[in-house]
Amino acid sequence: MTKKKEWIYLIVGFLGAMLGLFGVVLFNQFVLMSLPLELRMISMIFVYWLIVLVPIIIMFVNKDKLVEYGFSKEKITFQIIVGVMIGIAMSFILTLIPHLFGFGEYVDNGKRYEYLWQFIYEFFYCIFAVGFVEEFVFRGFIYQKIKSISQKDMIAIIGSSVLFGAFHLFSGNIIQMVMTACLGVFFCVCRLKVKNCSTLSLIIAHGVYDALITVFASILL
């Protein structure tokens, strides 16, 4: 009975996240650019949180603990440092090196900034919107549900990463979805194998990595 309930929560949580993502896509396409800049900056963060709404509701309904989702109160400073280091390392390997060898267009997100406040906002948005939402949902909620059902880390890694790739259906092609799934595997392995690496660490790593894509694209392209 418990596994059946976890299956229901997993399916509802993932579909809820996808529905939230669809709402984000519609908002960005039809509403976002009509707003004043200040309101646009704020709304981008709050609207992206729609994705995490259903998984958070399920967490409270099922009385799940944050520790079950990979969060920890221990050594928070080290968790943050580990997250920053992972994000920078990923950016160096997956973004900077391709730029230096002439393949920057393949790791470009299309954003170009000129002012310091834009880069600061990009880091804030990537960490507190994209990083928080996607890591909570996929390395937290979905990973925990699959692990609870299967009792195997490997199945949870593969399952959550495949769903993470599918989550990027609206924003990329099949190659990008496969690459995103591979990043999901990497994040899962980091949480399991790297000392002091928690879901908080992955939120920061994810955000730093995403933000530095814009930094390198703006500077080097």
C-alpha cells in the first residue's frame, strides 16, 4: 500500500511540475515582455516557483522531512562551498573549455548582458529560481520517491535523471534532453559520493553553472 501511495505521489508530483513548466512557458511567451523591467525581474522568479508547487504540497500532505530530500542542517558552510566548487568546475569543463576551443555556440544560452546588475540578477535567478526548483523537484522529491519505491540508489539515479531530461522537452531538442539527463546523473552521484554535498549544494552548483553560461557567452562571444 505504501509503494502504491508513493507511485501516486511520484506521478502526480512529476505531472504537476510539468504543468507548472507549461505555465511558465506560456507566461514567458505571452505576458513577460509586456511587463516593466522591475516587475519582469520579480515575476520571473515567482512564476518559476509554480513548477515546485505540487511537489511541495505533496511533501506537506505526506509529512515528508527535508532530510529525506537530501537536505541537512550539518556543516551548512561546507555545503555551500562544495556547491560553489562543483558549479565552477562544471562551468570550466562544460562551458569555458568549449568557448576557448571555438565551440562556444554549442554551449550558448542566447543571453547577452553588459551591466553588472544584470549578471548579479542572473546569479540570483539561476540559484533561487532554476537551481532551487529543479534540484528540489528532481534530486529531492522525485529521487526520494523512486528510492522509496525501488530501495535502490541506481534506479533512483536513472529514473530521476530520465525525468529531468524529459522536463526540458519545451526548451530543447532530443540531444539537449539527453545531455540534461546526463547532468542529472552527475548531480545525483555528487550528492551520494561527495563529502558535504547536499541538495542545498546542488541548488548552488546548478545555479552557478547556469549563470556562468551567460557570463562566458557575454564576454567571449
